[in-house]
Amino acid sequence: MKVFLIIAYVIVSAASDVTYPATNTLQTEQSTAGAANKPITSTTTTTTTTTTIATTQLTTQTTKAVLKDQVCISNYGNCVPEESSCTNDHSKVNGICTDKKEICCIPSQAVVKSWAEKDESCENIYGTCQLDTVTCDGVWGEATCGGPVNRKCCSPGAKAIRSWIKNDDQCLEVLGVCQLATKSCEGPFQSKTCGGPAQRQCCLPSAENKKAWEEGDMGCHTDWGICQWDHSSCGYGNFTAGKCGGPKTRKCCEPDEQTVTDWNTLEEDCHTTFGDCQHAAHSCNGTTDSNLCDGPDYRVCCTPGPSVIALWSNDDQPCLTGGGKCQHIDTDCNGKYHENMCGGPNSRKCCATDISVNVHSTTGVTRKLSKSAILLILAGILLIMVLVTVTVMVSKKGYCSHYKRVSEGQWYTRNGDTEEESVKLTTEHEINYA
């Protein structure tokens, strides 16, 4: 067998202008200038076509095919009797058919190019269109190819592609899409951010498109979603269309209501730092930390910045003077919380076991009054009230000395301000005779 293959190789190599590149890509060129026309085989050949022939590595699956016309077939050609003619879009090549009385009709570059234009469905699944006599390390026929029926799509397979997609997160985070680097891309390509082979790279959007897409993503972010390509995995819920900027295949992966509820119940770590959990795409005037909020990494805790905390601390003196500490009310307190003694939001209160009451003088100077002092003040106020009452009673007693009790039904004369008035009593009454 090996001897036969060597003989076949020598016969093919004897063709005067036939070369053998190391790929399966067919390159055929029709010469139009007369000076460029030169034979590719023996002097008896009258063809005026310059052709580059590709060889194919031999495998156990193609051994039988090699026994007859393999070089011609690997270039998508057909061996026909030498007296036959090739069609206008094919080139005639001698010396590469097993039968010396046959010639090989090989398609021109224009024909092969027209086939390649129909290979898109195969390329989209990272496949290669090739002869079905060549070994395929993946799966045959998951997509179609242009050209003859024996030119088929050899793709990695859906299972392999799904495993690649799991490693596309770095590309998705920068709004990119993983694709073959041979395909067109509006922006630059970024390597090592996509799963799969090296030629599968991240196609980034242009700067203008990226800005426009991000502006259109706010509806998705409001619902705790993230915009990504619909062929990628949505781990927290389902895809929803119409909430993301960019192409229609860019959709919102948003969690269901119960998932969000579960996330919200685990926000204590964020709240105790006076923060709120929000989407990473939203602006934060302080600092963000993804470790303080439950859920995906894009759900971050936005906490006030150092300057804000310092401003709050300026009003903490009443609490600190009483031996307390200003902190979030969700934080454990060994004593109890006291209001209006700390700066900042209402959730920031003074934690202390025992605290003095602070009052502010008209000059703005804080003075501390203990509980005993407050009791003394109250006792003083009570004493003053008693003294006033006694004084009034004493005054009334002196006034009553001018009164005389008169029995019911008797008449008496009451001195008015201007005249005397006769009054008949219906009850006992004290009469002022002054």
C-alpha cells in the first residue's frame, strides 16, 4: 500500500506547474493575458489555465478513496476522459488522475467563492465546510454548505459550543459577542475572553454603539436584570425583549419576583453600613461593594463616602458625651437606642446603656443635666405652685371677714359699684358688707 501511495505522489509531482499547498483550500485562477498562458502538464496539453492543486492528508477513512483520483477529488474536481471538455467555470488539469487517460476538471476560484458565500450557517456554529472523505473531529451535517453534495459541514457540536459559552462572561461584561475572528466586527477584537478555540474572540461594539446600548439598558437594570445576548445562559431567570439597547438578540436576563425577595432579605450587612443595594450600572455617590449584597456580582452595596460620614459625625457629640455610640439601628446594641443624639439619617441612632439628656441653650452651647437635677427642677416648680396657692387662699380669707351669712329667703342690700341693689337670697350666702 505504501509503495502505491509513493508512486501516486511521484506521478502527481511530475506535473510541470502543479504545486501542493498544505491546506485544503482550493485556489484556481483563470489567466486572461496570452503571455501568462502556460501548460500545467505535458507539452501535449493545450489548456491555458494556471491552477494550484491542494493535497489532502491520508487517513484510514480515506485510504480507499486515495486509490482512485484522490488528488483531483480533494480539489473538488472530477476525473473525465481526456477527450472530454470541462465546463467554462472549470479548469482542465492533467496528471492528477489515477487513469493516465483521464483529466481532472477543477472548479475555478469564482465557483469556489460562490460556494463559500453559502457557508454562513456552518460558520455560525464554528464549523468548516470540507469534503466528507476528510476526517471530522466533531459532528457532520448540523448546518449546510455551498457546493457539491460531498462538501459538508464539520462542526464541534452543540455540546462543545455550550461548554464554550459558559466561559464567555468576560466578553459579555464588556458588551461584546464571541465569534470567529475571521468575521467582520464593528469594533476591535479582544482575545482570551471567550471560551473555545483561539480564533473565537470577543467582538466589542464601537464606542458610539456601546454608549447608546448602555443608555437603553436602564429598563432592564430597574428590574435587577442584565442585558446580554440571548444565546448565552440566563442563570437567574428568563430573557425579556424590549428592555435593552442594541440588536434584538440582546435581551434582558431578569430574575423572577421570588428571587428578588430572597435577595432583599439578606441585605443587613449593607444596611448596617448605611448603604443600599443597587444595580452596578446605577451611579453611586459613595463607594460600592459587591460582597455586602446577596445575588449576582452586579448587585452592589452603595455606601456613603468618608466625607459624608465625617459630616454626620459632627453632630454625634451628645451621644459621645453620654458614653454612647452612633450606629445603625439594625446593629446589635448592648443598651438601648436613643433618638436625636446622632447626625445623619433616622436609622443612625445612639446606642448606650444610660444616657444623659442634652439641652441646647440660646447661645448654642450644650449643657448636660443629670436626672437628679431634673427632679430638683420639677420639685422647685411644684413648690412654687404650692406657695402661689397658699398666698391666694390667705388673701381670700382676709376678704371674707367682711362677709356675713344670710339665711335663705331674706333680703339684703348689696353695694354695687355705683348703686345699692336689693337681692333676695334663694340659698344661704355670704354677704359682703364692706
